[in-house]
Amino acid sequence: MCGIAGAFHSDRLSVPAIRAVRRMQGALARRGPDGEGWFQDRRVALAHRRLSIIDLSGGAQPLCGQDPAVVAIVNGEIYNYIELRQELVAAGAGLRTRSDSEVMPFLYEREGDAFVHRLRGAYAAAIWDGRRQRLLLLRDRLGEKPLLYAAGDDGTVYFASEIAALVASGTIPVEPDPEAINRYFHFRFVPEPATPLRGVRKLQAGHLLALSPESPWPVPQRYWNVSAVPSLSGNPVEIVRADLEDIGRIIVRSDVPVGVALSGGLDSSVVASLAARYSAQQVTAFSVGYEGRPAYDERRDAGAFAAHLGIGMVEVELAAGDVVSGFEGLVADMGEPIADAAGSSYRAVMRAARDAGVKVMFQGQGADELFWSYGWMRQALAENRAREAGPGAAATLASSLRSKVRLPARFVSRTLAQWAVEGGGLVDALSMYRRLRQHDPGQVLFWDVARPMDRIAAAVADLAGDAMRPLATLKQARMAFHGRVPGESWERALVRHILATYLLENGISQADRYSMAAGVEARLPFVDYRLVEHAVGLNDTQADAVAPGKRWLRAAVAQDIPEWVLNRPKRGFSPPTREWVAALVRARGESLVGGAMVAAGLLSERGARSLAHPSGRFDRGLRDQLAYQALVLEQWFGGMRALAAGARDAV
């Protein structure tokens, strides 16, 4: 994993633009502490910072194809590079290194843009084709590696692995985007392609962007879409097991020590088992716990499973004081605002790995989303089905629902009855009916089921300043979630939404940001695109969205994972976030009053005071969550403005 940055101009890069790319390269040093590289042509400049994982002595970038006019910089790992390299060499390609990234320019020469369909891994890259005077930007299918871009005043397009690098260029103003900030307050992150800054965009997962003199500011093109995945028949347990074995075999490739973030739960235990079985390197587990070892502390369970595998384990302990004192560093490391207070735990694990000399960390993100482990996902499925279901309900379900609220018969359907049996119990009929009546029928019921969105929307509107108030509506925030693709099942629509929002912007993004800030590479076996495609395709032909979730996964790994892990009740990743948030609000809440958010019109002064000081306007849980979101945003904008000021001084 590395950091990349660059610039393109349709005519000629200016000297100030080249200097701006140099500043971006410096700002990415934490992502690539092991070296740097540079390429420059008339229209383009490419900068690279390296975290060396494979071919430590010979894999420096930029890398050329057979034709030296084809130049690539890559952030990420191509897990199937050995197989691709063998194919290229057999065809006569003269590869010069053992680097996994080198297959990219050679494949591009042979197959053009279609080469992206051959890659299996986590990557964001830029390929300059000097013959065609064309710059190709690309991002992996699930978005494991970030890539952002923006236009300068003179028409130069800048791109980088982090927003901070773009700001450090000195060419991108730090102007908040009120619409994006509204969505942040509703969802705790900013759904792509938007960012908190006006004019800065994320290249979306599974997309390409080709820049040329004829097309200096094109529309990104999608090359992978979960909606287009074909249906799949077969034994789901056998298919999932084969996929896990396949990705486990190739994702462990590394020339440096590796580790695994281990909680003792099913997902991280599966990942640890794969790493221990297939890695040629020594594997070390890392587990985080909390002051006083409360009942939800996971170190005991993690230690037991590490001992079962015969691998060592490093323990990390966090207290509320550590979270408060480390808050500024946490926000700097998260790259863009992600209001998940559990991020302090993820960051602590990655820093412990770095201190132990481990440069690759395996994690279990993605299993919950892919295998329907969240109860709110299964409830969202039921409610979406109920909206379009016809009359004719099961009598017992009808009686139960109507005892709570008067419902039209079409909402009390056989589909909902089936969910009640398979999903583990009846939904809250009153809240369900309210959502069904209030929600735009053209959109997917999704995040509303997971969180009290109506109360959040009312609170955000009450807190908003002049710049955000016209946008601070639930309808505006819901525009992030579009309707179904024609012919798409509800199962597929919901998985598509969760992959592109909660998993990507919360789980995957945090894995990348906190690991790379520590000079560590995160690898996520459950986000392998083949496993995703097969799980989605299988759901078209047989149901996995039943309680308690992960039915296929449990059966697939049953011969490798002991029963005391396999059947342990799900409790999720459970740090004491309420205690942490309360401590942060006490320590830093006053900074919101008269702060940058108020000055920008995002928060009203009255709203800032209500977050900084307990009041009866909101319940404590909602107030603390919104206060934490505001504190993250306040600190983040302060950091961006400091970067911009430093860049102006350097110009």
C-alpha cells in the first residue's frame, strides 16, 4: 500500500502545478514511509510514496510497461499478481521486478482499459499513456483504496489518495459543502462521490476516469456493478468455502511480517484461521480491550482463539482518557469525517501493529453486510417487500399487527408473515407503518430502519445554521439512496446500498485510513469481489437473509472454527463508546460555540450551545451522538484550514 498523487492539464502543466504535486507528495509521507518516486511529462506529473510490502528492493514506483511511455503509480495490492505475471511472461512480456503493481502497465498495454477486469485486489492507480497523451485513473470494485480529485482555477485536474494531500497542494479551497454536511449529520459519513469540501470528489468504487486533451474533465465510467452480477445456482456452503480458501491463499502474499485484528468473534476468527493456515510469514494477533476489563472486553475470547491457532497475541488497552487525549490525532488519521467513536479502537490496534514491526494486517470487515447478520437489514428487506405486497395476509400475523395499529391489508402480507417466522419475530408495526407511509415510494427503505431518522432529521434542522438550514431535511439526505435497478430483487438492492454506503464509508474507509496513517496495510478477505459476487448471485436463487444471519458462512467454516466460536451469540464490536463520547463532550464541547462550524453557517450558535451543554431539547443519546459528529467535523475543518494556510505560505 502506498500514497499516490498527480496532476493533468490538457495543454501543459504550469510550474506552480508541478510544485503543488510535490507538496501533495510530501503530505502523503505517512502512507508511504519507505520511499518516493516521481514522473513528469508535458501534461502530467505523477508522485508516489511507498510502503514496501512485496519486492522490497526492486518494487519502487513509478513503473513502466514494455513501452516506457506507459507509466503507472499504484496504491494497493494485486492479490493475483503471480498468476497474471506468469501469463504475461509466457506471452513474452519483459517484466523487470517482482512487484505486484508491475502487472498493471503491462496488462494495460495488452488489453486497454478492459485490463481492470483481470485484477483481484485492493487498488487505486493512475496510468499515463504517453503515446495517446491520456491519463487513466481507476479504483477497485469495492473501494478499498481511496482516490479523490478536484480542478484548480487554471483547469488543472489534481488527484490524490487523501483529501489532505489535495488541500496541501495549495490549489483547492477549504469550502464546506452544506449538502454533504447535511448527509454527514444524518448518516455519520458523507456518501460518495461527495466529500465535505465543495469541488472535491471521490472517484467512486468500481469506476474509471480517463483524462485527455480532447476530454479534460470527463464523466467517470463504471466498470463493475453489483446489480449486473449474474444469478448463481449451486450449494452455497461449498461455494462460500471454496471462495474463502481461494482468497485466503492469495491475500496472504507478503515479504514482511503479518498480523490479524482479532476479537474472538466469528468474522475475525475466520480471517485469523485463513492467515495462520496460508501465510508464509509469522502471524501475530492484536486485540483491543478496555480499562477495568468490563464484560464486553474481547481480549479473553481473542486470546483463547489465538492459542487455539498457536499464534501469539498482543493486547491493547484503551481508557476514556486515552480517547480524549488522542482525539486530534484520531481525526487527522481518519482522512475525512467518519463519526464512529469505535474508530479509537481501530486506530489503537494499527498503531500497536506498527510498533510491533507488523506491516500487513488482516481484518474481518464485510461479513456482517454480505451474510445478512444485521437485524436491521433483514427488517429493511421485510418492509420493502411489504410496500409492494398485495392483499391476503396470514391471519395470525394480521391479528398481531392490527392489535398495534390499523393497517391496510396489503401491508399485512404473506411476505411479511414469512419474515416474521424466518426473521425471528414481528417488527414494530407502528414504526414500520410510519416509515412505509412517509417514505418516497421511488426509494429504498434502508438507513431509516437502522436509526431513528425522523428524530435525527428534526434535530439536525433545529441545530443547522443559515448555510445548511435549507438543506437540512430528511428528504434531502435520503437522496443518497436511490431506487432499485429495473428487475433488481430487494435483497440485491439492499446489499448494493450497504456495500456503497455503510460498509464502504464506515468499515472499509476506517480500515484504510487508520492502517495507512500508521504505515500498515489492511487486507479484507470478506471484501474479495468474487466472494461478493457469488454471495449476491446465490441470494437470487436461495435465501440467506434469515435470522440470526451468516447461515452460509457458519456452515462453510464449521470444520475449521471450534463450536465455542462458531455458535457464540453475536454481540458486535462493543467498545464503551457512550462513555468515550460523554468524556469528549465534557472536554471539548465548548469548542463548538463560536467555532468554525458556526462561522461557516453549518451550525447555529444556539445549536452549538445545545450540543456543548446538556439540555432538555434532545434525549441524551441523540445529543451525544450529534455532539460527537460536530466535534469531529470542527476538528477536521480546523486541520484542513491549517494545511491550507501552510500551503499558502509555501507557494
